[in-house]
Amino acid sequence: MKKFFCKGCGKCCREIKSRDSGKEYPSFSGKGIAITLNEPMLSIFGFEKEAIEKEADKKNISVRIVPEQVLFDTRNKKTVILTYTFSGEMCAFLSNDKKCTIYENRPVHCRAHPAPVGLRRLSESSGKNPLTFNTKVCDSELSMHEYNEAFKGRSIREIIKLFAERFGDTFFYKCYFEFLSMQQSLLIRKAIDEKGIKFAEKGTDMDLLKRRIQKSEKLELHDYMEFLGFPRPKETTLKGFPAFRDSIKKMIEKNMQTS
């Protein structure tokens, strides 16, 4: 596969609206306990929200950031915020000449675009058609069919190497996004296993749940874990990316040598 080249068209910044247009929110995500509270535009972790809001103030740009993925603790009546999202049709930080005005502080989600999957998703696929959704999110990107044709006869290790070569740091940011999400999942599991926390799940009356969420105190995950009596978890930020990327690169090189 050829190396991905961004044409700088700005389409990914102009068209950040969810692919599930027409879907009602809030709604449960899949079969789990995560609730999509507001329509997903661009996922932002808590540590990114403050930096983005500071940039907006500095540049006098109006931006509204709202909770995206949340959990609802039915015992303590707390809403736990996992991610935030922009509210709007397009990114407020896109300039008239199609440039990102906060490029150095852009979210991990943006840094990972348009890599369709990261290491975790690829590993879970066992190399069998790892892409099952539309990947043609920009003019420079390949279609799902083109990807899966390129993967035929290749091992999962070879496919991972292909993605790393095609996208470079973009692929590693996608892996990092997965890693940050996985860290959240581990903390949630800890709350369930060690504190017996029950979160609202699919099948709950959504109108009632919506009212309960509106009235509840809202905490980011790290604050919530502290509320439950756990030592405050150390929050991973972008500063951890270089070491993470280097460790993944070494793992890929080692796997290719032993394959």
C-alpha cells in the first residue's frame, strides 16, 4: 500500500457530524453500559478539553464542548463522563484557508485520522477482513474493499506492519486512542468488581434515565474513582505518546523478525 498523503482539503474538519444521522440521543452504545449522551462529532478526552477551551479563549473562538460517552451509577446517582465531543456541524477551529488553528494542540482523535483501525482492532480480527465499515472518509483514503483485497494472504503481523508504514504516526495515534479507551475500561471494571457498582444498562427506560442524568452530579472518570475511595488514578496525556509509539514500533519489528 502507498503511504497516505493528506491533501489538506479540510473535509474531515468540515464534516465531523456523526455517520448515524437521524439517530436519537441519548442512546446506549451497542450492548454495553456506555451511553452516548450527545451526538458524536469528535471524541475528546478530559485532559484535552481544558487545553482546547484555553485555545478557544486565546483565539476568541466560540466552541461548545459537551459530554459524549457517559455511564450512570444507579446507586450513587452519578454520571461518569468518559469522553466529550464538539457540538456543531463542523470544527470551530478550521480557518477560512482550510488550516487547523490549534494544530499543535489538536485532539488525539484528529491526530489518528484517517487510520481506520489500531493495533487492538487488528489483533482481534485475526487478520480476517479486519475492516467491516466504510473507510472512504476522505479522497486520499482507500475503500474497505481495496484494503481487504490488499490484506488477502497476509498474516496479522504483516497487516499491522502495512498500516504502520501507510500511516506512520497517524496509525500509532489510533493505537494510543485505543489504549486510552482501554485504560478507562479497566478502571470501570475495577469499580464494578471491587465496589459492586451497578451502571444503567441497555433496556433501561431512556426517558427516565435522561431525567436522572440531567439532575445528577457529573464527574470525569478519574474524579469518580477518587469519589469511590480509590487512590486517584494517574491520568495519561499526550506526553506519554512518544514512549508508547516507540514500544509499539519495537514490538512490530520484533514480531516481523520472528514470523
